[in-house]
Amino acid sequence: MNEKFTYFKILRRCIPILLLMMGSSLSAQIEITGTVTSEGGVPILGANVSVKNKPIGTTTDFDGLYTIKAPDEKAILVFSYIGFADQEILVGSQKSINVILSASIESLEQIVVVGYGSQRKSDVTGSVSSVKSDELTAFPVLNAAQALQGRAAGVVVQSNNGGEPGSAVNIQVRGNTSINANSDPLIVVDGFVGAVFPQANDIESIEVLKDASASAIYGSRGSNGVVLVTTKKGRKGKLSIDINSNYSVQNITNELDLLNADQFAAYQQELNPAYVQGPANTDWQDLLYRSGSTSDHQFSFSGGSDNINFYASANYFKQEGVIINSEFERVTFLSNIDAQMTDKLKLGINLFGSRGAQDGVPTQSTGQTANGGGDDVVSLAFRFAPDLGVLNENGVNTINSVGDDVDNPFAIATEGINETKTDNYRANLYADYEILNGLSFKTTFGFSTRNQTNGLFRPSTLRITAGDVGGRAIISNVRNTSVISENYLTYNKEFGKFDLTLLAGYSYQKNTTETSSAGAEGFVSNTFSFFNLSGGTTALTPTSSFSEIEIQSQFGRLNLDYDDRYLLTATVRRDASSNFAVNNQSAIFPSAAIGWKISNESFLKDNSTISNLKLRASYGVTGNQAISAYQSLARFQTVLGIINGNVVGAVVPDQAANPDLQWESSYQTNIGFDLGLINNRVSLSLDYYNIDTEDLLLADASQPEYLGFLTTASIRNIGEINNKGFEISLNTRNIVKDNFTWTTDFNWSTNTNTVETLIGGIDVFLDASPGYFNTENTHLLREGEAAGVFWGYEYRGVYQGGDLPEGTATFAGAQAGDQLFTDIPDENGTADGVINTDDQKIIGDPTPDFTFGITNNFTYKNIDLNIFFQGAVGGDVANLTAIQLDAGDSNASTDILNAWTPTNTNTDVPRVALRTEKILTSRFVEDGTYVRLKNIALGYTIPNAVTEKMGIDKVRVSVSGQNLLTFTDYSGLDPEASFFGSGGSGGSTNANTTRGFDFGNYPTVRSVNFGINVTF
């Protein structure tokens, strides 16, 4: 049989049958047309229309019209659009299907957490910024506060010490509203006032309350803004398990270009021809820096039933710093349980705990120890002679060959010990009871404790730091406890077109702080570190202290909504604090706000372009009582005296009482509007604010010394400061298709800070330079200027010899090649021709002109891409490192190779000289403008068809990079400088006035992160 012929014969008979089947299939397709609109009848552009479980889909046009072919009458069409609830419709015999999509509560009517409650976002009359979970977890961070940077308009976030493992974070909301008092915003986590941030992966949302209408409910603690953190809860349904694992490789973003050994020797020989070059060629930066890493692993599970929901997580975080011997390790757990006990009673508990261990190396030297700041490894890596090695010919740690006697940075980093262990625990319980329909009572009770132990050891092998005393060890302890009880009634009732919500409550909180420290010097062995204080021959004076602060409050709020068009919010809080004396122990902080939903008016309700338009205005008073305990009371100080050759204890007056001391008060005005276009595909919010802070808590030194008090500068309510600015938040859904989406979030803000009133109108001079600099005044407070403007000499270039250019002068004894400065005339218009302190002036302002952040999110099928830029424009940086490297008593930057000489006169770098004065001039004040690629992340979600076979709901893998690019003209390591000067510590009160200084900061790190998220 002809096999080939048989195949053709069969095929010829089958073709008509196949064509008939195809024709019947094509004829079975049903063409469906229709429109998709919102509940207000507005056409929805870009709504998705698809056939369920089939690769068939389309989108609506500008008029909301669509056309789609369904395979048969049993097909189900799915209609979806961001901000609206999905809708499914059976085709049946229909040829035209018009759909009205309902707004989704989770998006357009997003619920926003406010103080002691929540509101629909559309009903909020104050200025509130929201940051959601996916933004907070876009890249791994040690502290969730870091994830706020660039995410919310008017909120500035900065590490207190660059990329240091375990470094604290400073947050400012709408500028610094104080000078001496704390300017940190109030942190409230799940209703617990003053809590620490939980892990970013545990946070559902963060709301930042920025104006008085939003924050006045927190009264005397609300003037710096309020950050409300809501952690994740369980939901009804099956048990869900999430595993998140991230590993990052980190490196420094920048190094300074310094002289090598040969260049350094030639440089020093210009200063001292007798200088003999050392035997080594050491790059101290390379010795100090390394590749760091972070590991971040979290396990969480959640679920619930009709009556109980639960969420629990455990997290392990470890960071090995980019400086040798620096690292941070922490274990965290969190648990939320909510139980509906009866139809009326709901109970819940929130538990949080963490233990962190930080191994630090000294950075940001105050310059007050070890002969010129010899304990700071970063600045020493710049200063130390490159022609020396780590050890000398005798095998002993080297000491710098020029300038101050200091230990080498490698020895300090590897042989010193600075270990801090911190335990944080918090428990918060609540009961919520519905008394009547619309009337409920909620009571909460919380307790938190923070215990921190710091051990510091400097071995005798560090010859300058501790060699003379045979080694030094100090161990200190701090314990903070807080107890809080809050009780409030909430009443909600609709009366016709009126929707009324009333809140009334009482709050009590007590915070205690206990400290102690002990130390010793002169150890026989360095083996036991700070755990063998009794082995020291000399005991250091032990210290201990105890303080307690109590605050009692009554508060209330009224929210009134008429016809979903006109809004009114009124808030009042009365606080009584033990921080203040009896004359002003309590104060009242009121606020009011109005809103008008113009888009709900009849003349705009059916507008196809404007989907949301709301005007807002608010005014109110908030307070700041963040001063130390007992500063209003008469205080005594213990001292040691000698009587008949014996050491005895004594008590002397320390501080005079001030019974009239009271809160700083911030009077805040906010005007804003919210605009949504094309079904809120474009959402815009714009705010203008003005904050006048009066009764500043300043130190008044006018008290005469003959009164006998040790502290002559007592705290008084004198002074005023103003902050005002604009904020813009813009969110757009640029493209929304079945397989591709592109959204953009942009925020921009300005803040103008002005000191309005000071004590007697007299300038207050401040110093942020290291202690071994000869500079006394680096910045100041002056009426009419921003707080902390830079103070110094205006640099006019290099003196070429001969007659001085008009309006310039030099220091006495100057010669060709030295620095030229502006010679400021006196009040008679006469310039004296000599540079002295009378020629100092304001030479810079660290306040940025504006800050911004822009995020673009793309999705294509299972691929997602996040690109986040953040930056600041304007704002000067005082480069104190450059002053040191120009002084001649240390290594120098390669800029010195272009120094003035008789044959190199076309330069702005002065001649090589020993400049022991180390003064601040405009030559070292630079523009701090920068734009940073803060994060770029690429993720891929494995298709469900694959993961379902493995019993897994979702698997997402990602790779991301942080701080990969920084665009700036600043010549230092990083324009986000945060050195707080010889005052040390970098606390909030320093940050109020001491900003924009760069010296010895821990470097900012560049990271590449690999992550995987698995959900069961």
C-alpha cells in the first residue's frame, strides 16, 4: 500500500471538517460593546476589560468605551481599574454591557490614621502625609525612619553619622521649630506615645501629622510634628506565612585624593627642609575601609477567624560596616493579637522586643581628647603621615610625625573597644467596648523599657590615647521606663445630612531615667577589657542619676461633615507637666480646621475631568516641653571639699528657680488644596504653612556670678523663631494596562527658617569646630537670619604681592601667596587694611532652598522596577576636613599640588604654609546641592502556575542598588554632612543650630542587595 498516498487521502477528507469546526468556532464569538463609568457617571479612561481565565482583553478609551470579543455565552467579563472594586459579569445573551465601578475603600477612600482614631482620606482637613508598606520596604534599612527620606513632603531625614552600623536617625518636620529644646517629632506606634520604630517589614503604614489641626491632639508634644506608625494585623482567612531574606554588599561611595608618601615628604620639606621621609607608603584610607555587608531575614505569620486575628514576626539584622571593626547586630520580634470577645467587646495586645549589639569605632571626633582629636579614625586617616606604617621599627604603634601627637587610625580602629548593647521591650493592651450604638469606650495601658550598656576600653598600646595612664576602661548604664494609660470615648452619629464624630479622653504618662557609670585606669593587662574595673590601679569618679517626668492630659475633638461637602474639625488638649513649676504647670492647646469638597458640589459633581477638589485651612497652637527634668526648679550640686586635710562632701547652689518657666508655643497656619483629575489618575496636594514659635526656651546668662550659682545661664522663655514654606505632592498613574503599568510619585518642599527674636537682640555665637581648632565661632544665631548660619571670613583669592586689591586685606605679616579676605569697613565706612575678627561676616546658610523625591514604578507582566531619586538644592556645607588638610600640620589633599608659587600664580590655592589658626573662611564653604539615585530595584514574581505546584502562593526575587549615583559639586566625601562639633553626640538640640558641618563622619555607603520573598 502506498503509505504517502494514504496520508494525503486522509488529510483531504479532514480539511473540510476542520474548516467547518473553525467556522463554527468563529461564528460562536460574541462581540460585546459598552462603557465603563464611575458612580458619578464619569467615563473611566484605561479601565481593563478581560475575559476571565482567558488571554483576551482590552482597555477603555477616553470616553470609557470598549469593544471585546467573548468566546461564548458562558464567558465572564472582568472589569477592573486602580482605585475601584473589580466587577465580574456573565455574558449570556447580552451584546452591550455598561458597567458602573464602585470606588474602592482601600484606595480612593483610603483610611488614614490620625490621633486616637482614623478618617477617610477625603475627610481629612489637616496636612497629613502617608507612606505605605511597599514604599517602606522598597530597599532594606536598619531603621524604618530612614525609609521616610524623600517620601513625604516637608519631612527631612538624615543619619546622625553617615553609614555607621546602628547609627541614630534625625527627623525634622517643617524645619526646626526650636533652638534649645528638642525638635524631634513625636513617635507614636500603635497608640504608644514615645515608642521606637519597629522593623519596616512589620509596618502597615506611617502617617506624618504636620499641621496644628492634625497634631494639636497631642498638645505640648505636637509642635515638631507627629509620626503615627501602624503595624500589621492579622486578617480573617487561612494562615499566611511570609519569609523575607535580603543580603547586601556595601562599599564607600567616595574617597579623598590625598598625597602619597613621596608627595607628602616633598610637601613637608617645603615647610621644614630638615624633614626626613619615613620608610613606608601607606594609604590609610585603604587600610581603614573594607567591603561591608548587611543580612536582613524576617519570618512572619498571620491569620484569623471570625473572632480573633493575629500577626507575629521575628527578624534578624546584621551589618558589617565599611570601616574595620564596626558592626551592628539585632534581633527583633513583634506580635499583634485582636480578639472580638462579644458583639460589643474587643480586646487586643501588641508586644515588641529587640536586642541590639553595636561594635563601634570612634568617628566624628569632638577634638577634646588625646592631644587634638586623636580618637577619630576617619579624620586621622586623612591627617596621618602616609610615609609611616602601622608599626615602627620596634614593633610599636606609630605616632604621627607632624602636627599633634596622635595614634595611627588603624591601631585605634582595631585595638580599641566601644561596645553598646541595647534592649527595647514594649507591651500595649487595649479594650474597646461599644456602650451604645455609635458610642464606644477605649482604654489602653502600656509599658516600655529601654536598657543600654556601653563599654569603652582603650588599651595601653594606644600610646597617646591611653598609654600614659596604662589603659582606660569605662562602663555605663542607662535605663528608661515609660508607663502610659489612655482612656477615651468616641461618639458617631448621622443627623440627616450631618455626620458628627466626637472624641473625649484622658491620658497619663510617666517616664523615668536612671544612669550610672564607673571606670578605671592603670591595668596590668589589656586582656579583660572593661570587664575588670577592679584590676585598675586608679578608679575614676563614679556617677549616677535619676529623673522622672509626668504628664497628665485631657483632650477632645469634634469632626463635623455636612452633606459630604463641608468639613469642620476642632481639637483641644490640656497638658500638665512636671517639667515646669507650679505657675505654668499646665497649658491648653486648641486648633480648628475647615474643608470644602468642591468636587461634590452640583456644578462640579459630574465633571469628567475634575474627580476631586478640596480646599483646606487650619490654625492652631501646639507646644514643646522637651527640656530636661527639674530645669525650672532650684537645684543644688554636690562637690568635694577639703577640711583639715580631709576630703569631705559639700552642697552648693547650682541653679536658681524659675517658677514662671512655661512651654514653647507654636502658632501654626496651614492652607492647602487637594486635586484629582481623570478619575484620580492625577492627584495633587499643595500646602502653604507658617509657624511662629514663641517663648523659646533659651539659656539666659545675664545672671551675675556674685549670686553664687554654678550655672549662671538659666533657662527662660525668651525668643521667637519662624518657619514657613510650600509643599507639593503629586501622584500620577501614567499608564495602566493589563500587562504594563507606570506610576509616578513626586514631592517637593521648601522651608524658610528665620530667627525673629533673641535675648536683648544680641547675636549668639556658636562653635562646631573640633576642640583643637583655634576657631572660636563657626556659626551664629542672629535676628532676621536662619538659625545656624556660617560665620567667618570672606575669601577673595591669593595675594600676589604689592598693592592690595580694593576692599581686601590680609592678616598681619602676610606675604605673596597668602590668603586675601574682604576688609569690612566700620560704621564710618573706613576699612583698616588689616584682617581681624571685625572682618568676619555671614558666609553661608546650611538650609536647602528645597528638597525633593521622585519615584517611578513600572510593572510588565511579572517584572517590576522601582527607581527612586532624592535630593536637595541649595544649602551650604562647611568643609572642616578641608581646613585641616590645608593647615600644613598633617597630610593634604592633592589640591595642594596646585598651590601658589612665584611660577604658578594663576591659582586660588594659597602658598604652602603652616596655618595653625585653622579658621573658617568662605573658601571652605561649598554648595551642598545634590541629586542621589537612592534606590533602583528590579523584581521578578515567579508565575503562579509554577509556584502552585510547589504549594507556594508567591515567590519574588529581586536585585537592587542604593546610593549608586550621587550628582554633586561638593568636594568632600558626601554633601549630607552631619558633624555636630565639639559639643559631640549629635542630639536633636545640636541639630537645631549646628547643621551642614563635615568632619570625620562615617562614610555613606553604596549597596547592592539581593532579596527573595516567599509567601505560603
